[in-house]
Amino acid sequence: ATPTAVMVATGIGATHGVLIKGGDALERAQKIQCVVFDKTGTLTKGKPSVTSAKVLSDMQRGEFLRIVASAEASSEHPLARAVVDYAYHFHFFGEPPKDMDMQGLRTKNTAWLLTASKFEALPGKGVRCSIEGTEILVGNRKLMSEDGVFIPSVAEEYLKDMEQHARTGILVAFDKELVGMLAISDPLKREAAVVIEGLKKMGILPIMVTGDNWTTARAVAQELGIEDVKAEVIPAGKAEVIRSLQKDGTMVAMVGDGINDSPALAAADVGMAIGAGTDIAIEAADYVLMRNNLEDVITAIDLSKKTFARIR
Ligand code: ADP
Ligand code: MG
């Protein structure tokens, strides 16, 4: 296309909140054969909330939640924030009503939390810290199995049940003993299913990639009509997924929002970052979707096709 055509297309993109970093990216977008979506914060709203908590020991529920929140308070992970919000509500107002939106409920008041020391964020797994001399682990099965924590069948049944309902199950251990679980739900973006259907109609293959577990991932993918899923992908593994898809010459786009997604956004032929995502993801991407609406993935591809069709 002429520089003018590229400029015009860039301008049209901008009016839709689709920011395009250069003519090369614009040109590649028309050839996309498959779009890899991150799950959390990309296909889902990225506003997770705790939907249930189960304590296995005779510990008080409030005490359990307070300890878990104290462990998660230093984590930046969206799941950690959901846990703290829920525990905050429980601590000050009691059990939150079902389906209550607890986003942003938590204040800067952290006086109710216990002091955690030796805090460690374990990417793709959870967190570890020490509270009043007890080692606290909060995270997924992988974290527990690596630390030699036995998962009793009652816990496994709870997890499976939650995961089949598209929720993410979180396990909690005190001094290597499993003491409870939480389930977290992150609703799908309203337009997600329509966009997946639209891509398929264009002959483009949608794929979902996530660090979350297989059962939850499959449940989410099924709701969206996505048949290709890669789950339990370690943070560094998303770029690897992209590269393996590219091996046979397939033109791959990646849509993501998180720090974890930035290597994959950079590796993809076209990287598209959600505007509400982290700065690192936005930097690594060729496109930024400012409206945080997945329909703009299709807008971006259409724009590229129209721009380059004209001059043929
Ligand atoms: P995603 O690709 O969905 O953004 P991540 O790689 O960030 O996922 O995390 C993968 C999994 O690791 C989560 O689904 C969760 O089970 C676990 N995890 C990561 N961080 C935390 C945390 N702070 N608290 C509890 N679980 C966590
Ligand atoms: Mg994400």
C-alpha cells in the first residue's frame, strides 16, 4: 500500500481505538490464519471474585480468610486481589451476598491483616510466606505437589466441581497441611463468543492459552466455542506456543493483556494488547485495542484486508 493508504488506515483504526504501530504490522494482519487468546483478562473480564470458600479443619472461617488474605496481600495477581476483597468483606461485614461485585471494595486499610514475612510470588503457581511462624502456601495443585502437600479426596472433589463450572480453585496449606480451598470466578467478556464465531466464519482458527488448569480452561473454551486449548502453560511457555504454531508457516496473532503475555505478543506475527493491560504487554504489541473490546480484533483484521485489497 502507499504511505497514504497506510496513514488513512491508521487514522481509521484510531477512531475505533485501534492503535497500530506501523505499516508492517498493518500489512501482516490481513494474512492472519490463527488468533491465540490469553484467557484471564482477555477473554474474561479480568475481574475475578471469590464465589465460595471451604475450610477443612475446625478453624473459624473468618480466621482462615484473614490468614489467606494476609498471604495474598503482597501479590499483584488478580486472583490475589479477589481473595483480599472477599476476606475484607467477610472481616468487616460478614459473608458477602451471592454475586456481589467486590471489585474495589478493599481500601488502603491493611491494619486488619496479619504481618507476613518471607513473602514469595511463585509465577503460575501462587504465593508462599510465613505468618506467626507458620508457613502459608496459597495456590494451585502444582504448588502443593511440588511442596509435598497431600490433597485429600474431599478437596479434590471440591476442586473438580468448581473447575467444571469454569471456576479457578485455589488451595491453602499451613505448614504443608491442606486446610482449605477457595473458588474464584472470572466472567467472560460479553462479546467474546461472538468474536470467536466471527473469526471462524472468516476462516481463522481461534486458540486459547492459559496458565490456569485444564478443567477450568476446557469449561471456559467450551462456553466460547473454542476447540483448541493449551492450559497449565508456564508463564514463559506462551511464546513457545506461538513459535510452535508458526513452525509450518502459519501466520499467528496473539491477543493478551498481562506481563506473562508480552513475550508471546512479541513472538507473534501480530501482537495485539488489550488497552487496559499492563504497560509491558502494550509495549510488546503491534496493536493496542484501547476500547478493551474483542470485536476490535476483527476490526483490525478487516482494516488490514481492506487497505491491502484496494491496491492490488
Ligand atoms: P493466566 O495465564 O491465566 O493469567 P497465571 O500464569 O498468572 O495465569 O497463573 C496460573 C495459575 O497459577 C492460576 O490459575 C492460579 O491457579 C495460580 N496462581 C498464580 N498466582 C496466584 C496467586 N497469587 N494466588 C493463587 N493462585 C495463583
Ligand atoms: Mg491475562
